[in-house]
Amino acid sequence: MARGGRSEKSGGGCCLGFLLKLLAFLQAFAALSAVLYAASILSRWARHHELHIHHLLPDLWFACAVMAAGLLYCAILLAGYVAAEVSSGCCLCFYTGLAMVMMLLEAAVAGRILLNEHWIQDLPHDRTGELENLVSFVNANLDLCKWAALATVATQALSLFLAMVLRAMVSPTSGDYDSDEDFVVIRRPLLIARGAPSYLPTTADPRGGHPNLWSSSMRQKYGLNSSGDYTYNTLGQNAVPPQ
């Protein structure tokens, strides 16, 4: 029973791990798209202007923010893939924490945009103009962007849920051992126990003999009273026998 339960548990963990890796692979397209989009912005800027490190902030803050978000997303997905592959409790906890932080940041940004109509005015000026182009594209394709955002959030939430379930299924090290009922243990005593005699000798021969033991054996074997005739002579040869 213990081995069968652990096999079913391992099979369920493999299925959940496969689903978690599949979701991480699907989300990787969004993360890589963000990285490539930021790289394209920097590449176009470098073709028309001199690109220096001190120009990145605050002039190119939008491209840097998109690049950082994409790289962070890739790192989280890589952690989730590795955690699903090795089924380690520590890796799953690490991925769960990072995924929760990522979702909280996304929720904060979405709430700021929805609650503040003039949110774009609170941001620093983007010299590349890509932020205004992105806002115009979203407004022109609002329905498509909504469905894409909902699909991304749903995938992240499902990945987080699968990671939490998989973490709960990972048993501690002490629980990985089978019970004693799964093994047939053949044990042999170190010393063969022998039945102790039902009586103890009361006297002992100085030379090592046990008269009571010998008399009792004779009575049990022949059914005779050996107190007078078969008494072992415990005295010397010259001693007078008892009357």
C-alpha cells in the first residue's frame, strides 16, 4: 500500500511538472519578445545617435525598463523550469516567491494605469518616442491587447498554482522511505535459545558434579526413586555411605 501510494504520488508529480514546464515554455515567448523589443529600440537609437552608457538613464529609460522586465521574466521562467525538472522543494519555493513578486508588480502597474488617467504625464520623457507609439498601438488594438494580457495573467496564475501544488506533493526526505511492510526481512537470532531446566540444583559437587541434576534425570527417564539406590556419591571413596 505504501509503495503503491508513493507511485501514484510520483506519477501525479510528473504530470504537474510537465504542465509547469509547458507553461514556462509558453511564457518564454512573451519574455523573449520584451527583450527583443527593447533590443530593437536600442539598436534603432544607436544607428541615429551615439549610444553611451550614461545616455541609457534617463534618456532611454523605457527601453531599459522593458529590457529589465524581460530579463527578470526569463530568469523566473528558468527557475520554474528547473524547479519542475528536479522537483526540489527549495527550488519550488524560490520560484513561487519570485512569481508572486512578479505578479504583484504587474498588478501595481495595472492598477496605476487604470486608476490614473494621466499616468503617462507622471513618467519621465522618453527621447526614443517608443512609449507613445506603444500606447497608440494598444489603443488601436484594445481588444487584442486585453485578451493577450488576460491570457498572460491566467498563464502566470496557473503556473503559480501548479508550483504550489507540486511543492505540497513533494514529501520530506524522511517520508521517501518505504515502510517495513514492503520488505521481507529474514532474521536469525545470534544465539539459539534453549529451554532452561525447570529446576535448579541446590548443591554442587566440589569436583564439578551436580548430584541433584543426575538424580532428577534418572527419575524422569526410568520412573524410579533413586534417592537410595542411585544416589551419586559426592563424598570421597573412603567415606561411609549414609544410613
